[in-house]
Amino acid sequence: MTFSIGIVGAGQFGSQFAHLFNLHPGVSAVYVVDELPERAESVVRRLDLAGVVPDFDALLASDVDAVAVFTQRWTHGPLVERALRAGKHVYSAVPMAVAEEEIARIIQAIRDTGKVYMMGETSYYNPATVYAREQQAAGRFGRVFYSEGDYVHDMDLGFYDAYQYSGGERWKETASYPPMLYPTHAIGGVLGAIPAHAVSVSCVGVKDQRDDGVFDKDVSMFGNDFSNATALFELNDGGVMRTNEMRRVGYPSHIRESRFRFFGTEASFEQLARVTVWQDKQNVHDISEQMETRPSMSLDDPSLANVAPELRDAFVSGLAPVHDAGRLPEEFRGAPNGHEGSHHFLVDDFVTAVNDGTLPPVNAWVAARFTLPGIVAHQSALQNGVRLPIRDFGDAPGMSG
């Protein structure tokens, strides 16, 4: 069984995923739509795809079976809802949405249409999360009572170029995107490993001092001047999760931009830029080699010409020893990968869910638990750290825990 898919947004990540969807044996045809038609045409020619669709409305009116959204991060919610209502299965880049109301409408649209939705959270397949999930399932942590997830990516390391590429002349208005509205690389890596969700949060935002027009309230389309933020979440199982979202930080994010820690009553897991350890009450075990990904392509590959050199590691990192490579289609062998080996799994899980009529791992209810805590955390930071409750949309139908 196969289906056709339309890629919305032929930018840096959209084109990479278009290639993988086109390789997958479960996909029959890949179409592309972009606000810049010449960009869409270039991708279609280079990858030998099915064709260009003139705009989003035309895509929704077509007989394409699914849509993959790779547009600006604050636009996802409304586009996803429209696609679902048009009868399309939807893959969406992160975040799911930027408001609780948008999340609620997406979940209702899924209930009404029965279509498959998946959020493409890379950290769910991060080697650290994969390893911690396995240890949690085996009961080796005991009770996990404290966890941390950090997304540590300095603006100087490629983000200026990325925002200029996507934002045009007024890029500074969008480069000030609030850090906690992009929380899933940190939160998803924790909650993707332990069966819990956030119920309340207190967050402190750090106001930017660079004074270069980015994170400037008078320039920002979001009215945001926080470049860093730290949130402390209460989980439903009585545990605690801390999250850092940092955009001004002296840290080599090209080596490891998402990192995690889990403390249990029987064992713990800790990660730094180059070192990862598993610890019990007797010993420390260096498991860094199991976390180490292998490059899937050269940093100088022509397909990365529009990607800042500081960001290219995120597009080339392949599988790590902890990954289950055997579950992937043969067609992916040797294909470009990225974000710590996650891209192949993201595409395969979505294609499998659509063709089999099943729920993907990061379905809408899971995506809400990865996304909404950050939205509420940003509201807490705007109120000087006041503790706020976080709504939970529950488990996906037919699932619990």
C-alpha cells in the first residue's frame, strides 16, 4: 500500500525530507509547494519528484493523500488544521502550534476526520532518549524522580544565517521567536523516555543584552526580549523536570544541541557535549560510544549549499549504535540523515502509520504534551515566574500511559 504526499515549504529541511519521502517504498509520489515557485521547481528537478503545486489551497484541493508542513514555526497550527479538514494525513515539523487553542483545534480535527497526524520531533529518536526509554522500560532506573532536557543553541552558530534565509529583509522580526515556544527538542527528549506529563510550571526568562535588534521588543513580531529561559515543571507522577532553552550561550551546539539527564532511585543517566554516562549505586559506566552518530554525508555536499556551515552537522548526523537500523527500509541505506539519526525514523514512522492506519509514536496527544508545557512556561516567564497549571489533553484513543 502506498500514498502520495505534498511537501509544504521547500527550504532547508523541507527539501531533505522530500528526498526521504521519495525514497520510501510506502510513498507513491511527492509534490512540492513553496511561496517561491522557483525554489519548489529546483527541488523537484534535483530530486526527480512528481511535480510542483502552485499553492497551499491547490494542494488541499488536489487528490494528494498527505501533507508535510515545513513552514515557519508559528504557522503550523492553522495549516495543519486546514489540511486535516481537507481530508489529508499530516506530518508537521515542530512545534505543533504556538497556542493552546490551536492544539485543541488540531486534536478535534483528528477526532472528526480520523486522519493520521504526526509531529516530527527529532528528540524522540535521539540516541540518549532511545537509550533512556529502553532502561525505563526494563525498570533499571527505579523511579525517575528528576529529569532535565536542554536545547542549547547559540544564535551565533548558524541561527542568524537561518533566519535571514527564511525571513527575508525583515528577518529580525522573526529571529526573536520566544525560546519556550520551541520547547520540543528539550521536553520531547525527556517525556519520550518516561511515561509522564507536565501539570504545572514556573519559568524565568533572561532578557537579551546583545542590543543588535534581535530579541528587541520594539522589533520583535512576538514582543519578545527573552533569549534564554529556564522552566521547572511538576509532573503528574510527582516527579520534576527542568528545561533550558538557550539562544545566547557559550556551548558547542554543533556537537550536541539537545542533551538530557535522568535521576532515578536505582540508577541515573547524564550527558554533556561529548560524554554520556550511566551510573548506579556502585559504578559509573561510560556509554558515550553508544550515543555517537556516524556522518551520513559530507558537510560539503552540494545539497547543503544554502545551509550555514555551523548548522550542517544537524543535516548529516546518521545512526548511532543504540539505534535499531534493521527496522528501516533498505532504500534508506546510505541516504542523508540528520538530527542525531532521527530523520529516517521520522519518515518511516509516519509512512507506516498512514499505510497501516495506526497511531504514530508522536501522535497529536503526545505532541500536545511535548508542546503545550513550553507555551505555558513562556506565559509564566512573562508573569515573573508565577506557577501556572498545564492542561492535559489525555492519552490518544485506545492508549493509556
